Amino acid sequence: MWLMENSKSTITRKTFRKQEPDVLGKTIASTPCLPVAQIHGLLVDKESRCQHYHSPLDIVALKCYDCQKYYACYQCHDHIEDHRFRAYPCHLRQDKVVICGVCLHEMTIENYQKSVSCPHCHSRFNPACSKHYDIYFAK
């Protein structure tokens, strides 16, 4: 297991474009894109589990409305940042504010709340996270 106990850490992954033939049928080499997202927190592994929430299903990170950064949990955020975690307003329906720690797929609040697993990689989410919706999502 990838372990970074009691330290601030950030997950950043680069994605690569698929290799596709150009108009002449030659394969174009993959080129790196910009990093998709960063997940911050007191992380204990590379799938966004933190020292506060680290079950096999604890794989989502949530965006603070004020700083616009993804954190493994509100406690990690409050420990690292100089402001308290501020819930994301639910009326901002188009904003992607939840990210899967396994594949870094970003979701809207509505898409996340309707899912039991990541729509991209199908990794299961922790159903107990619904108990914390009031911390992460403002009505």
C-alpha cells in the first residue's frame, strides 16, 4: 500500500491522448495532456483515501467552493488550508465538484448523488458518504 502518514500530499496524474491514425493512415504518437485534476489531503494512498476515511470504498474527493480544490475530506481541507471547507451550492448544477480517486473522472453533484459507483471506471462508492452531504453540498 502507498502510505504517506501524517503528511500533506497531492495526487496528480497526466493523461495521454489515444493513438489514432492521421489522414494518411500513419499512427500519431501519444502526447501528454495537462493534468486532469489534483486531489489534496492527508492521503494514505493514490486513490484519495485519507487518514480520516480509508475504507476500500472511500475513493471520492470533493471540491471546496471557496478555494476550488479537491480534497479527500473536509477534515483534511480544514487541517491544511487557512479557511474552513465551504459546501458547494447545489444550484450550480453544471459544475463538476466530485472526483473519483481511482480514475479522476469528475462529476456534477447530481450525477454523483444518483450513482453507486463511478460512471467511468465502475469503482464502487461508499454509501455512508450520503450522511455527509450537508457538509459538502449546500442547498
